[in-house]
Amino acid sequence: MSASVIDGKAFAAEVRGKVAAKVSELKDKHGIVPGLAVVLVGEDPASQVYVRSKGKQTVEVGMQSFEHKLDVGTSEADLLALIDKLNTDPAVNGILVQLPLPKHLNEDLVINSIAPEKDVDGFHISNVGRLATGQKAMVPCTPLGCLMLLRDHFGSLSGKDAVVIGRSNIVGKPMAQLLLRDSCTVTVAHSRTKDIEDVVRRADIVVAAVGRAEMVKGDWLKPGAVVIDVGINRLEPTEEGGKGRLVGDVDYASAAEVAGAITPVPGGVGPMTIACLLANTLTATCRVNGLAEPEGLTA
Ligand code: GUN
């Protein structure tokens, strides 16, 4: 079997198109312009790239982008004061504090100081609890993107056996919650799971989010399984001065021989994350204004 390729890049462009159309409608009918504030502390190069990309795409869909770049030595009190200001600013509908934060800042404290209704990352403890108990929540962007790709592929996920590999708060745990909410039978596998290959081999849906390059091999998969690869790992460069190749947590070549469908790296889940951040900002804007939520853009 040769797997069909799930084109996350094209799907993300579709999501952004839907967001842009709804933003334009909000402007025309209600005079509302959604606003997203992104806070970056320090100069981590990867974070700078993400933040730039977020700002650019926010403006492209017609939203307002507010960027707050703070010095690496910013105190916790100053960061909390900024978040407080954004919490009460009516022009700001979504707040994202780029992680990781410098070591001297308490990440949990900072995230939990964001107003839950503006927490477009879905990391606030209240949104985590809401998702786990089936209440209306803001849902973390990467798992939301994976869910959208899976729903698009299958239609209904009801009754599917799903294995999530990885138990992080950002991807693994919320992904498991979302799949459970869509009536999958969910197993969360991790570094201590016994006979992980056999566990994965039972799955109709495999979501790999462990951060280990090419860990999941084709012979771990049930023929026809749908594979969502969240990993982005850079291999060692093969030639001097070159950059190493980007690969996922799945060994694409062998997995594509067995899977029914698979996301590539790059161009699979990656582009969905920012598209879902914009979708979440739109959702937050609709909720705070008592308007109907955008269809197909929420969990
Ligand atoms: N750093 C890496 N991924 C993310 C994300 O999804 N949200 C935030 N806030 N920081 C990140």
C-alpha cells in the first residue's frame, strides 16, 4: 500500500481563508476587528521566527496584531503587569505568551494570569479543566489542527482506535482529550510504555508527538492506519556547512508503505498550528461579543 498524503499546508490555507472571510463579516456587520497580542520574552531564535510568522499571518487574515518584545531580564512583576493590561484591553481578544520563558519566570504562574477567555493557546488551567470535563474551552492549537485534519479525512471519528504517542501538556494530553470527545477509544503511549510497537499496531489513528526523530517505523503500523506526525526534528547535517534535514517522529519512507494516509514533515501539522491560533482568536472574539461561533473552526 502507498499512503495518501494529508496536505496540511493546503488545509491550513483553507482554514485561514475561512477565518479571513469571517473577520471581514465581523468588520462589515458589527465594526469588530479581532486583535491578537503575542508576548515574547528574550531572543530565542526559533521563538523569534514563530512570533514573526504569527504576526504576519494575523495581519493577512485582517486581524490586528500586537507584538510585545521584552528584554530577557524582564521581571515576573513586569510581565504580569503587561498581561494584566492586555486582559483588560478591549482591542485584544487573544493573548499568547511564547514559550519557553527564561528560567527565572514561573511559566505556570504567567500562563494562569491570562484571562481564560483570551487564552488562545488553551494552556490556562481553567481551559485544561474545561476540555477534560467537556465544557466549552479554548483548545490548544496543535491538537486542534490534528483534529481538523482527522475529521476532514474520516468524517466521523466515532469508534476508532487511536493511539497518541507522547504525554505533553501542549500536545499529547489535549490530543487524547479531543479524540475521546469525538468518541475514539484512546490509548496514550509514552517512554515507559511496554511493547509500544504492539500498542501502536492496534490503532486506526496514530498521533506521534514525542520529539524523537523517525521513531515510529512502518512495521509498527496497522495496514491502512492514518498517521499524524507532530514531530519536527532536525537531523545532523550530512555535509559541512549545511543544515540537517527536517524530519518528523515517524519514519516517513517505511510508514508510507503501510499507512492509509500520512502527514508529511514539513507541510503537515506544522502549518495548522498558526492557522488554528487565528481560528481560536476568532472564536474568542465571537464568544466575548455574544456572536455565533465560526463553523468548522472549533473543537
Ligand atoms: N512554543 C512552542 N509551541 C508553542 C505554542 O503552541 N504556544 C506557545 N505559547 N509557545 C509555544
